[in-house]
Amino acid sequence: MTKADIIDQISAGTGLTKLETEAVVNGFISVVKSELKRGGRIDLRGFGSFTVQHRAARTARNPRTNTPVHVPASDIPLFKASKEFRKEVDESVS
């Protein structure tokens, strides 16, 4: 499913125009990005949470040449689904 598909489904379900729906979806994405850039956390009850996880610097190895490679520290966005959401997906996919 793409962003355009999401906009189409929300638009059909709410009666908003596709332009209005696109503005809402873009606004949501913008808020999530800006909060995570600040190192914050977003919790959506019954759906999940968006957080930032710190990954420490480490030494990995190139499997082709077997030489060590330095991997710098980084912060990555992370989504963790809620228990209810995981249960719903598990029941519907199984």
C-alpha cells in the first residue's frame, strides 16, 4: 500500500476531498518526523509508539574481504506496535 492508496481510503471513509486528506496525512507525517528529530516519543494507544533508538558505534567485518569496518554511532526511528494491534494482525493473518 502506498501513501496515495492510504489517502484514497481515508478520503472515501471520511468524505473529505483527496486534497484535504493529503494535507492531513502530510501533517501527521511532519509532526512525527519533527518530534523524533527532537528525540521525543509519540504514543498512539491501541496502535503503537514511535521512538528514537541509539545505536552505539561498533566494529563490523566485510564478509567478502574479512576486513574490519568501523560503523559509526547513529540514531534510528523505531516503531513498536501495541499488544492489541499485534494480536489483531496475528488473528487476521493466521
